[in-house]
Amino acid sequence: MTIGTLDLGPQPVLLAPMEDVTDASFRVLCREQGADMVYTEFVPSDGLIRDAAKAIAKMKICDGEAPAAIQIYGNDPQAMVEAARMADHADEIAGGRGCDIIDINFGCPVSKIAGRGAGSGMMKDPDKMVLITEMVVKAVRKPVTVKTRLGWDDSSKIIVGLAERLQDAGISALTIHGRTRCQMYKGEADWTLIGEVKSNPRMHIPIIGNGDITSPQKAREAFDRYGVDAIMVGRASFGHPWIFREIKHYLATGEELPSLAVSERVALAKRQLTLSLALKGPVTGVLEMRRHLSCYFKGLPDFKDTRIRLVTEKDPDALFALLDQVDEKWGTSGAPCEDTNVYGV
């Protein structure tokens, strides 16, 4: 699959953008575990044009992440254009290597974004969505992609016609989450309309499917049954970054990898913690690892007290020591871990 001039190979598996999850340390780890491309957390256009430090910092792409996309959101056309131009020059503005793709978030369903008419709130105003897309595409050098949903609610699933309009606006690829905004993340993702978009003879850009890719088998079904060019893994990667390696192995061989041993999970947790500390320092690096450490070892017996310590400890050295204790206590016992994540999907 090619986006612009970026060749991601056959059947790529991508890490979805997720607020408070896909920071640089997690993105690097997912790339190491087989993700073919990663996306930043959501970057607010209004924050960028105000030179807000937090928004600018989210654009920094580190060595080891490439290829990577910066995802921006907002509902003001001119602010989105200016934000896209900043993302286009992220290496100069935020440091790092810069992005390969600029992605527009027309899919986030949370109220603080969609309720203000951004994210999937744009599904209520498709004309404005297309206008913003066209303006952004014309304003930047890098390929522009869009991530969106089926529609606002069950009575307004507009994605088939909207996909054509977004393609005509100049985007280089389209990611579709198989739910409406009103569904949030409830119920099962409906891939039938994703497949309909892909089979539409008018469509020639890559179509990326997203929603409920929670296992290698579901990944295989997405490619075989719905014909998508790529898949995007979101919530199922949380606490389970090796899912990309599992999916890639299954797609290549038709065989499942064995469940990851506790000692291997400890090693990955240490790797991510090391990256987080190096990129953010000892205070923020520890705080922002807590949401990940809380679910790396989901399913271990008698683990509650240790989990509480993992998410309350402030000292990095003490955290590494705790991870060593996890390995010593559970790593040699053969205790099973569940390959599930904090969202339970």
C-alpha cells in the first residue's frame, strides 16, 4: 500500500491515534513490535496556532518512529490550515525528524471534541468537512489523510458518498472506523460500509479499516472479507503492544504465536519505561507510564497489590525494582496472563 510516495508494503498494520496513549515512547515500542506506521495523539489546531507548548510538543516525532503521522483536529478552517502548515514543518517547530503524513481527525467521538463540532462532530456538517480537507491539502507539501466514522448516528451513515467527496478534495488515504459517533465505542463495529467504500469503483485511494481489530484472526478477516488496503489497531494495543507482531506473523504464516511470557512482558514494560524517562524526564516519564503499567500484566493471579504499587510509585529506580519482582514472582511460575487490554475489547 502506498500513501503518496510512502510505500508501507502489502497489508500494513497501523497504530491508531489515541489521546493519552500514543505518546512517543509507546509509538516507538509499537514500531519495534511490528506496527508499519504510527500516529501521534490528537493535536488541537487552536492550541498550535496559540503556540501552546503542550500542543507543539505532541508534534515531535523521535528517531525510531518513522514512518509516522501527525493528527490534527479542529473545526475552524483557517486554524486547521495554519495547524497543518505547522505540522508540515514539525521538525523545525517541535524538533525531531518531522512527520511523513498529516492526518485530519474527523472521527474522535468524545464530547469535549465532537461536542464542539470537531472530530466526529464534523459528520453533522459534511460540506465544512470537505472544505477543511480541501484547504489543508492545498496548504501543505506532505500527503494528507483523513480518519472518520460511518456517520453521526444510525439514520445518517453518509460514509460512502462522503468518501468520494474527500477523495475528490485531494486526500491520499482514508481511514474509516466502523461505528457512528453516537455509538462511541459501544457495540460491534460494522465493517459492511467500509467494504462498500472499498469496492466502490470510483474510489482509487487506499482504504484503511478500523474498529474491533482485537486478534490476528479479525485482522485476517478484515483483509479477506472486506478487501481493505490496511488495518488500524486502536484500543487492543493498549497494554498489548506486541499485538502487531502477532498479527503480522499470522498474516504471513496462518499460525498463532504463543502467548507472551511474563518475563517478556516485563522486558517490554522496562523498554517503554526507559523510553518514557529518556523523552520526558523522571517526573512526567513515570506519571505517563502509569496508564500502561496498569494493564501490562492483566490476568496475573494475586496481582492487585503489585498493580497498585506500579501505578503509585514515583521513583524510577523503585519502578524498575518492582518490575524485577514481578518477573521473579510470576515469571517462573508459569502463571498465565490474559492478552486483553484496559478497555476490555
